[in-house]
Amino acid sequence: MPAPITEEQARLDREALLDTAEGLFYERGIQAVGMDQVRAASGLPLKRIYRLFAAKEDLVVAVLRRRDRRWRGDLAAHVEQFPEPRERVLAVFDWLAEWFAEPGFRGCAWVNAHGELGSSSEAVLAEVRSHKRAFHDQIAGWVRAAGATAVEPVFLLAEGAIVTAGITGDPAPARHARAAVAMLLRTS
């Protein structure tokens, strides 16, 4: 009889599984990746995987939730380096440009998940909506702190830049959106 798995080992297995699944789902697509591929890439037995996540949908939601915390945390850490509120808003687009230029950039993980599963998975749809709401709220806080009222246009420019860069593979949409936001901040 094998030794029981400790809480620490379960935590490490969970993190390794999430790392593996996130990489595979983002690179290849959620529906294109089967649980056998996740098992092979993670090195974990299917039995342990299903003990951690009862269904693939649960794994997808956990991947998106963890990615959200990291993604928005990284964005906030970058933006908060700038003392001037207007520069913070513009820094969002500088950060996006850096992200768009990263090797392996494949657009927005939440838009991708929505495109694949949004109409068939209430849990994934809820997670996508939660991320978009939280990102909107981040943008809103920075825009309002800059004394501007253009929350919706700034948010839509950020979202549009993300989608366009994901489709074209070109980081230029961040630069174009930044220029438009700079004009908006001057007029609002």
C-alpha cells in the first residue's frame, strides 16, 4: 500500500498540475488538450489529477482563477510604480505592449476560454466575467484617480488592444491605444 500523500505534496502536485494545464491550454486551446495529455505532461497519475479536480471544467476554472490573480497582480505592480495618476493609466498600455511582445503570446486567456467554452460552461463563463469585471475595476480606479471620467473608453481600448494583438501577433495595438488614451485623458 503506498504511503498517504501529505498536504504539502498535494499542494505541490496541485501547483504543478495548474502550471502544466495552463501552459497546454494557453498554447493549444482547452478543447484540443485532453486529460491524458495533461497527465503525460504533468507526470501525475490520472487518479491523483481527478482527486484534485473532479472534472476538466474544474481544472479550467482553477487555471483561469489563478492566472487572474497573477496577471492582475503583475499589472498592478507595474502600474503602481508610477507616482503620477495620469502616468499610471498610460502605464497599463506600456505593460500590455510588453506582454504582447512576449514569446508565446496568444491573446487573452479569458477571451480564448470564452470562445471555446463560454456558451457551454456556466462555471467558465462566470470566471471569465469575474476576470473582466475585476480588470474593469482596476482600470476604473486608475482612471478616476487621474481625475478623468473616461473609464469605459479606456477599458474598451485596453480590451481592444488585447484582442487585436492576439489576432495579429503584433504589439502595436498597445501603442495605438496608449496614444488614444493620452488624448482622452487630456480632454476629460
